[in-house]
Amino acid sequence: MRKISLLCAGFILVLGTALYAQDANEIAKKVHDLPDGKTSYSEVTLTLLDKNGKSRVREVATYNMKDGTTDKSITVFRSPKDVAGVSYLSFDYPDNPDGSPKDSDSWLYLPAMKKVRRVSGSSKDDDFQGTDFTYDDIGDRALGKDTFAIIGDDTVDGRSCWKLEYTAKDKNAKISRRVLWIDKETYVTYKGEYFDKQNKLFKTMVCEDIREQDGYWTTGKMTMTTIPTNHTTVYEVKEIKYDTDINPSFFTVSALERGQVK
Amino acid sequence: MIKISKINALFRRIGELQIQHRYAVLFIFIIITAVCSAGLVKFKIANSSEGWYGSGDQLRINKNRYESVFGNSNSLGILVCADDVFSEEILTLIQNLGDRMMAEIPYADKLTSLIEVEIPVGNEEGFEVVKPYEKGIPSDPEALAERKKFIMRGTGKTNALINSLVNEKGTETWITLSLLPLEGDADEESLEIGYAFDDILHSPEFNSDSFKLYGTGQYYADAQEEKYEFPDYALRVALGFIVMVICLIIFVRSIAGVVIPSLATLGAIASVLGGMAYFGVKADSSLITLPILLGMALSIGYSIHYINMFRLFYNRTGKRIESAVSTVEECGWSVFFTVLTTVASLISFALVDMKPVSWVGTTACLIVLAVYLYISILIPVFLSFGKDSVPNTKFEKGATRVDMAFSRWADVVQRKLFLIIIVSVLVLGACIPGIMRIEVKYDALKTTGIKLPHTKELVQLIKKDLGVQYSYTVMIAYGEDDIDIFKQPEQMNKLVEFEDFLGQLSLTKKSGDKPRVDSVLDILREMNRALNEGQDEFYTVPDDEYVLAQLIELSNIDMHKDFSDVMDDEFRIVSIGVDMSNYQSEEAVENVRAINAKLAELFPDAQCCILGDMIEFAEMSSRMVRGEIKSFLFSFVVIAIMLILAFSSLKTGLIGMIPNIAPVILIAGFMGYIGYYLDYVTMTVMPMILGIAVDDTIHLTTHLKYGLEKHGSYKLAMEASFREIGKSMFMTTAILCAVFSVYIFSPMNYILIIGVLCVLGLAGALAADYTITPALLYLIKPFGKEKNKE
């Protein structure tokens, strides 16, 4: 009798864990697949604050377009004036069938040199434009890079959230664990905590001004703080348009070369 | 002269009070000792990372400014040496070392190695940041050779990696880990980091005959110091204590006479160190033993005075309490006066603006005072317990043969007066050229010596092509109104000129022909070349302002981690790192002067500062000279004033100082001839010897004065003085020398040097008191004419 009880308990535990894990994977997928339009245009202000409170502001415009399974984007610097016109064109591809991430293609246009250079070798773990965000933080981190678990529930800004834990499969990843607060209703991220390899809190993210625009959930302001350096980046969306008309020829090297995208 | 009778009466009153309330006194001392000693739990030793300078010091302020912009100025490095660092085995080793460093070392931030290195490369198609081993280390020899060829392309002049990350022979390469700013207690965390690094470096998986690893970095050095040097400090203190107990056994010969002073000394030292720990004062690692041994050595002398005096009275009267009170009455002032002179010399260290020296001054003063209080209060209290006995005058000794020999020596001095003075002048005169040869210099390796395992490794490391022991950083900071100033080609050209200038300095290390100077220029040159199809003629900083501005912005964005180490985000502060070939104090001072002149010429509107070894050592040299002069003059003047007051005579006071300068001249001359540097360790010896040496002079002069009043003749007074105290002068000096001699057997150079100099100085002081002091007293007759009572 005792043996049967133990077996039952074990079975329930295994089943429960499996169900829970399945939930976590589903949630992560839904977060990843949140719709953001076939095209979009946004104007973003990046404010970098150092530990002494000094700030620097960069303004960029971004154009995004889905072309089949490829995400194409252009980032154009508007300020500071030295870099106004510097543009990045990037093609992001879905993961390989084996789940491994596929390298993106990027090109850089430097108006001072009037040249387009193909850029490769930068990792998505790298800082995004020298900010506290990585390319992964801003974009969609490939699902194949992590395993998922729900580690609790919490309320943020009056919204009931799951605390979804993302654990990097790469043991050498600088950020080994992310905990994101996911709204149970909309699957939008409300805040995040990022832990390093020694499981020390490395970065925190706060999301604000979350609104539905043109039928798409939009985060108007994200504040990322790197704890050890006490450096903060505020990513503010000043203007955003979804499903707007964007000339597909913008997303070409020649358009970049002509300085066509402003 | 101060009326001794009045002072003695005061001390008698003190003695009566301490015996009258002896239980209360004991209770208070036990409580004080227990409470203060409990502070030892909080006792911490400041390691070298803390530096030699206090928080208000300009050097520290500059360092803080640097760290507020560029983060932690400390990093860890491993120099990997092998036949071919591009072989699969060594590359795997580098990868494994790097992985473990990133995973296990607290505050690990960014790793730089052959595996991690990112190389901006330009070709006809575009621009690429290449990580040669990003997709793994190949096993195929051709693939390995191809990657090696790629990394080692060009020469040291067109490839920033050659002779910097890897030497041109491909037999040495660095793995460097930069660290995030520490958040907690710097001493504790630096040790934690240092030990984590040490564990990795010495783990069995990284032990092989086919390669050799050398660790570097301040935090690692701190851990190594604790691992190898601290046990020796503990050994010196333990040996000092054993010597103290042996001396007490030899000279006191009673259980109480050994146990009570030993416990009192330990209690006094523990209370001071524990009490200081309550106030958050951290002990200095290199000089920690000095105040402890000094306290032990002096406590023996004080104890012998009190115990012998007590025995004299007790044998005479048989009454314990009365004898204890009389002991305080008789010994109180003379011992207290010697304490004052010692404290006066030690407190002079507090005037030196270098943390180790000021710490040793403050701590030694407190320990000497505490030892005096414990001995002078507890010994009479303890000796007062017990039954009275019948007087026993048979133990009162008359003059022994030795005493008589000393007495005859006084006669010899009088007869050979001029010979003694001439010989003394000649000996001291012979020291003058030696003094002129003293080099003011701090050399960490020479100070510690090369007998310990970590210093042996350091010697080997320095001999390598890429090996470096010392380095420094120059920071050029424009104000907040000058944002983007380094985007101006004019400023960048000045930076190029300044970097070239640094490369030509005599102390700048060169690997191959390449000066080891790193700045933002390396990144800009690499990026510029990469953006121009990889053509070597573009390995320059562009002259066009618009191009330069975008190149800087692009470098900041695309190579942010490397860039942020050398330029701030507002492009108005730059940092230039320079590795040094070796360290020569005069050259360092000269180099610093030249750098400051060049900075003033090129960047007159910027705030510029030099940080790191070069400036710290150069500054230390000048502060050591200033500190030594200030400290020595202070102790000289204070002790002279005390002697003048004590003898109520300007002439006697000043004469009393002459024999005490003799051992100092002797030490300085010896240092010059033997090649000991004047550094922050050796500079503590001279004022300390002055403070201790003067005690015997005081005893001798005081006895002579009494003797003159009694006998009326200088000759008889001197003979009586030598008969009475000649032996005890020898005995106290022998005890001090015995305690300090435990230093002589240390494997660490500077500990050995302190031992040699202390023993020499104390022996010299004794010799002076046996020769120069009586000769001068005979010659000058400071206490007036003889009354000839013979």
C-alpha cells in the first residue's frame, strides 16, 4: 500500500512538472510570437545615464518589414549630428531546423565615407548600439537558446503576471538566467531581472507606458540598468506606426548606399 | 633639574591608590582587556590594493576619478608560455582557463585572450569583426596554421596584437580578465578574487611540462602575500614572544616574574589592536609585526625595572604592600620618561603622509603606552599579593666583578678622552660618504626578496618578452563643456604625439621594437583600416573631422567594451596605459616630470593625471625623503626639548642628543655602503632607534648628576654611574637586540633589513653611551665645577 502511494505521488509529481514545463514553453512561445505588424516605423530616443547621472541622448528611426520568414530592419541615426545618417540594414533569419540560431546579415552606411560596409561577426549577446540593452533584449531572442520555467506569480502595475524563468542553454552565456514578469492576459513583458553566471543580479528592466496601438501591444518605455556599473539606458518610443507603407526597396544595400533612408 | 622628589611623591600616591584599590584595578583591567580584545574579531589587515595613500590624498582622488569613468583599475592576467601558443593543446588550455576565470572569479567582467579576441577586418566586400576561434579550436594543422597566420598578420607596427597580446615568436600570450567595480569591503573582496584566481592557476588540470603559467594582478598579489608572507609574520611574532619569555626567565628567574609580564604584554597588545579594530582601523600588512615586537621588547625592560626594584625593597623590608608602593615611587618617573621619549619618536611617523608609516607610528605609540600602563599598574598590584616575610638583606648585592669592570671603563674613558672623541668622529665621518650613497627607492621585488615562491615566479615573469611588473596610466580629462573634443583631429594628433612621446621614455617597456603603450588610437587605427578594405596605409587616425567623428562613434558602438576602457562616452576623457620595463626611482621622478611637462604643453586646458606604479613610486620617493626628514627632525626636537626640560639645562639637553645621533649616522652610513634603499620600511628605523637609544643616555646623565652631588668629582661620579648602571644598560640593549634579531632570519628582505638595522642601531647606541656620552660629559662638564669631596 505504502509503495503504491509513493508511486502515485511520484507519478503526480512527474506529471505536474511536465504540465508546468509545457505551460512555461507555451507562454514563452506566445511572448515570442506577439504580433507586431507586417511593417512598422518608429522613432526612438535612447538616453544613456551613467552612475554620476550624466546623460547622453541618441535618436534613431527604425523601419521594420517582414519578408516571408526574414525580418528586415533599418536603423538610422538622427542625432548626435556627427552620426546623423549612419544607418544599419539588418536581415534576421529564423533558427535553423536543429534549433541553432542562424547568423543575420548586416550592412553599415557611413555618410562621412559615403560607403556601405558589410558587417558581420557581431553577436546578439552584444550591446545594442553601446547601450545597456543587447540585440536580444530589443528584438526577439531565439526560443532555442533557453529552457523555460514558471517560478511564481506576481502583480506588477496592477497586472497579474507569471514570473517566467529563461535559463540559457549556453553555459558560457554572460547572462545565464532571465526572469521576466509576463502579463497573464496579454503576454506582454512588464519587468525583468537578468542574472550572471554566478547567479548575481546583473541587470534590471522596467517596462512602462504599455498600451495597445493599432491592435498591437506596444511598450512605450523600457529602462534597463546594469547593476555593477550603475549605468542605465532608457529606450523611449516617441512615435510608432504599424502596417504603414514602407517602400520595400529601402531594405536594400543600394538604398543604403545612396543614403536614401533618412 | 625637575624636582624628582616631588614627582616621586606623586608616583608614590599613584602606587598607594593602585594597591589600595587593587581588586578594583584588576577588575577594571580584566574588563578593559576583555572588551578591547573582543575587538580582535573585527581585526583586519589592509592589503596592498588599498595603497599607500589615504582617501584624502590627491593620488587617491585621481584614482577614484579614473575608476568613476573607466571602472575597476585592477585586472587579472595569466601569461601563457609554450613552444607554440597557437597549437591545439595550448589554445584549448587558454579556452579552459578563460572559461573557469569567467565562471569562478567574482566580479569577472571581460576576458581578453587569443580565443576571445575580436579583430576588425576589412576587405573588398565589407567590414567584419572576426573571432578567429568562435566556431571552435580546429584540430587540423592547416586550419590552425591559417588562423595563426591571420592573427599574426603584418608586423608589430601594423598589428596591435603582436607584442601586446602575443609575442612575435608566438611563444607567449596573455589572458586578461577585467573586473567590475567592487561593491563591498575592498580588502576582503580583493582576497576572495585573488584566491579564486590562485585556485584556477594552480589546479592540477593546468599543470604540465609543456607550458608554464604566470599569474599577475594586484588582487592575485594580495592573495599571494597573505599565503606566503603572513605565516612568516606570525612566525616572527611567535619567535619574538619566545625570546621575550627566555629573556624574562634569564633576567627575572621567578614564575611570577615571567608569567605576569608575559600576560600583561599580551593583554596590552591585544587590547590596542582590538580597540583599533573597533574604530575600523586596518593594520598594515607589511609592518604589522614592528609595533608588536617593539611592545614586547620594551615590556621586558619595564618589567625588569619594576620586578628588580620590588625585590630590593621586599628583601630589605619584608613587607609586600609597602615594597610595591615604593617600587612605583622609585620606578614610576624614570620608566615613564623613557616611555615619553619613545612615544615622541614614534608619533613622528604620524606626520608622514603614507598609510603604512602613519599606521605603524600610531599603533606603536598606543602599544608602548598600553604596555607601560599594564606593566606599571599590574606588576605592583600582583606583587602586592601574598604574605609578608622577614627582611633578608643578604640578597642585597654589592658591586660584582662585572660592575667593577664597567667602573674601570669610566676611568679608561677619562684617560683616553681625546682618543675616544677622535675615533668617534672618524667612525662617524666615515659614515658620511655612505649616507650620500643612500638611494631613495621602493622596489617591491627587492623589498620582499626572491626567496618566497611567488617572488621567484615574478622574477621569471619579468624576464619574458611580454612579462611586466609595473605599469601606469595617464588620464587626460577635459571639462564638461568640452564634450566631443577628441573628435577634433587636432586633439587626436596631439594624442598621437603624446603616445609617441611616452613610447620613447626610458622606462617604457618595449616588446620587440614596439613600445607597450595602449590607447584609443589602436582601436581607431584598426577600425579605420577595416573600413578601408583592410589596406595597411589606412592604419592611421583620419585627419578629416567628419570621418574621425563617425569613426569614433562607430568604434564606441561596435567595439564598446574595448573602447570604454580607453575613452569615455562623452569623448572628452582618454586613458593611456603604459607598461614599464623596470623601476628606477630617479628615472621615474624624471619621467614623471617629463610627462607632466608634455601634458602641459599639449593639453594645457585639460586636467591630466598619472596613476599607478610610476607615480605612486615616484611620489613615494619624494614623500619618503620629506617624511624621513620631517619625522627625524620632529623626534629630534621633541626629545631634545624633553631632555632640556628634564635636566633644566639647555647645554645638558643638547649634549645628551649628540651620542644619540651617532647610531642614526651609523645606520644611515651602513645602509649606503651595503646598498639598502631608504624606503617606507627602513625609514621607520632611524627615529625609532633615536627614541629608544636616548633612554640609556638619560639614565647615565641622571646618575652622573646624582653622583656628582654625592662625590663632588666627575671622575668618581662617572665610575659610580657605570658601576651602578653599566651592566643594566648592556642588559636592556641585549634584550632589545635579541627580540629584534628574530627579524634577521626572515626569508623576506625587508624584515631581515629591519632586524639588521635595529640591532646595529641599538648596539651603536650602546657603544655611543659607553664612549661618546661619558667623554662629552667629562669634556664639557655640564653640571658645573667639581666640588672635590674626595
